[in-house]
Amino acid sequence: MSPTVIILFLLIVGITLVVTYFAAKRTKTTSEFYTAGGGLTGWQNGLAIAGDYLSAASFLGIAGMIALNGFDGFFYSIGFLIAYLVVLFIVAEPLRNLGKYTLADMINSRFDAKKVRAVAALNTITIVIFYMIAQLVGAGALIKLLFGIDYWIAVLIVGIMMMIYVLFGGMTATSWVQIIKAVLLMVGTIVISIMVLAKFHFNIFEMFTEMKTATPLGEDYLKPGVKYKVPLDTISLMLALVLGTAGLPHILMRFFTVKDAKTARSSVISATWVIGIFYVLTIFLGFGAAYFVGFDKIIEANAAGNMAAPLLAGALGGDFLMSFVSAVAFATILAVVAGLVLSGASAFAHDIYGEIIKKGKITEKQQMLAARYASVGVAILSILLALFTQKMNVAFLVSLAFCVAASANLPVIIFTIYWKKFNTSGAITGMLSGLLSSLILVIISPNVFSPVEGAAIFVGEPLISLTNPAIISVPLGFIGAYIGTVVSKKQDAKRFAEVAVKANTGFKE
């Protein structure tokens, strides 16, 4: 534990706390707490979206996945990037025009039913907890590597920090922490990538040639099939990654932080540029870690490879660069978990408590208090679950959250906007069939059960071979929504016409 590590950690944490202090002064109303009062510009929200999206899974998980599995690890980079086209062309504008604070608001703009709002809120909380676990696992591994403290203490530290951001600063603080972190992350990634390229004389072809013999996998390192040997499993993973972003509540919530649909579109375009550049550079992070750090050291630091990027920074730039990259990774996790806690808290406080229990008759003060209590509850539950998933790769854990989001939320979002006959029963059955099928399939998969001790949570034979069940659960979400609609036969053509006009024009009475 060098003084450089401590100084850089304290510096970045200090900056984020100063941001939270000033944001807290501006966070007085529910709108400011949930959506920063809708006052962010396109480029600000674009950087904040990038900060929200480039999580521990992207920086720590993908670098480790590419380092240890070569070509198969890059599937995550491709999937995460392409996903933004789905968001841009299908979801961003209608969501901004129809929603207020949460995804449930958007769906409820057409159905106005408590059951729909309750199930949508349940989906949000489930996805948030899945995603949170991944961030906390990454944080625990990072702090354990740098400071040599126990994993559970590291997870607890991050949990307390994220609660401070959300409880006091709300969305304003969270957004600015994400913007700062996105800039720092891009700087660190670009510097490391240039250093890796310099080692190969700025020749990408030379780098690929060297990688054929640099790892124990030999030429297979550059071919698909190292990790995902079953093509169906690969397709299922890609389906989850590409469709999942459009159903992630903490990403969708960001479209309510801008004033109109035009700004929402421009923020997605800005985010896509930043995210696109980052994911291309993950090749250099992964290859560099495999070449300059080596399999043995990466696995020794963390069995899932989550420490590949910080170790690469240490190998190329010594203690200072490793400290900087680690501090940025820590800021990355803090920013993302703050956004996640906020979206989970808003689902409970606004949708369940405010609209269902209190029937909309709730004061600003009551809702703010409920949101803060909910923030603590979501954080504590995620911390407890993270203690049992220490050995899992964070990119992989996030892919499961994407699976649930693509199965439970996306079918209902699409049908709400584009299908005239879609009704309340269809929305409820669609969300529940997607949620339950994805959760059950994950529980009976190799992620939870494995005949090899230590490879999964429990020892035993999995009932399905798919590590990511999206290829089954996503169609079940659409089928559930369709069957629920057809069986009930209730229609409200007038409501659909109103929603169609609002979704496409942003017109409000």
C-alpha cells in the first residue's frame, strides 16, 4: 500500500464528496432528487450516460475476460456497444416524451393501472440488485488487491460511500460524479492503450501476431470458442447484451434528466461516441494484460480476472499509473452504484409508496424521505448478496442483469409504444413471464450449479447448459405479453392514439 495509492484514492473520493456537497444544496424537490430537475444539456447527459454505462463490468470485467479468453471476451464489447443503437432508434425519444421519473411512469402513461406500476417497479428493483452485485464484487476485489483488507470490509466501504452520494446529492450529484468519472476513465484507458501500442511499435498487426504465441491458449486465443464452446450460448449472450440496455432502469432514467426528446437523442449520440471509443480500446487492455502481466498473475490476483486492467497499468507505468487506474476504477464503481441505488429507490418511493400505497396523495417531503429510506434498503440488500458472489467475473454478472432487463422490460416498452391492441393484462403477463423465466433459468443454470466444487455457488448438475438464458427468456417475455393481450381482449384505441402522439411529438395537453 504505497502513499501514491492513498493520495490518489483520497483525491478522487474528495472531489466526488465536494460535488455531492454542492449538489445537496440544489436538491430540494423530488424532481431535482430523481432527475436533476431535467436541467442537463445533451453533452452533459451524454457523458453521464457513458459514466453510468462504463461500469466495473466494462473496465474491470471485459479487460479480464479478453485477457483470459481472447476473442470470446470481446463479445461483451461488441454487444454493449451495439445495444446503444436499439436505445437510440427505438426507446430514447418515446421514453422521454411519455415518462416522468421512472420506467413505470412511461408504461403507466398508457394503462394507468396499479398492478402494471407495481410489476414494473418490481422488475426495476430486481435488475438494479443484479447490476449492483457486479459493481460491489468489482469494488471488493479492487480494494482487497490495493489495500490488503478483507473483501467484506471493502464491499461495506463502497456501500457506505454510495449511500452518501444518493442520500444527500440525488441525481445532480450522481450525474456530475458520472461525468467526472467518464472523463478520467477515458483518459486512463487512452493512456494505457497508447503505452500498449508503443510496446508493439504502434503496429496492430504485430500485436495480433505476437498474441498467437503469448498465452497458453496459443493460436486459439484469437479464435472464438475458448469460453463459449456452444454457439447457442454465444447467441444467447449477444441477445442479452444487445437488447438488455434498452430495458435497464438506471440507463432509461437518464432520459428524464434533459428538457426534451431532441436533447435526449443528442445525449445518446454523445454517449455512443464515448462508449464506442472505449470498447474498441478494450482490445488493448485485454491483450496488454495477457502479454505483459500473464495469465498466472491475473488469476492469482483474482480468479475471475477482474484485476487485469489495474495490473496492466502497474506493469507499464509503475505504482503511479496503477494507483490512478485503480482510483478511477473505484470512482467508476461509486458513480454506477449511486445511479443504480437512485433508480431502485425511485421505483420503491415513487411507484410503490407514492403512487400505489399513498395513491398519489403524497407531499414532496414524504416522497424524499421514502426515497432516502429506500436507498438504504437497496444498498444493504445488494451488499449482503455481493458477499456470496466474490469469485464471479463482473462482466458476466452484469450480462445476467441484461438478460432480465431484455426479457422483462423491453417487450412491454416496445408493445406499449407500437402495438395498438396491447392492454393491461398483456403488460402484466409480459413483465412477469420475462422476469420469472429469466430468474428461474439463471437459478438452474451452470452459474448456480456446477459438478466442480468452487466453480459455482452450489455443487450439483445444472438443469440447462446455457450460462445466459436470454435466447429462451426474451421470446417468453414477448409471448407472455402477446398471449395476455389476446386472451383478455380488452382494448383502448383512444388511449393508444394519445400515447402515439405524445411518444412521437412530445405534445402534452
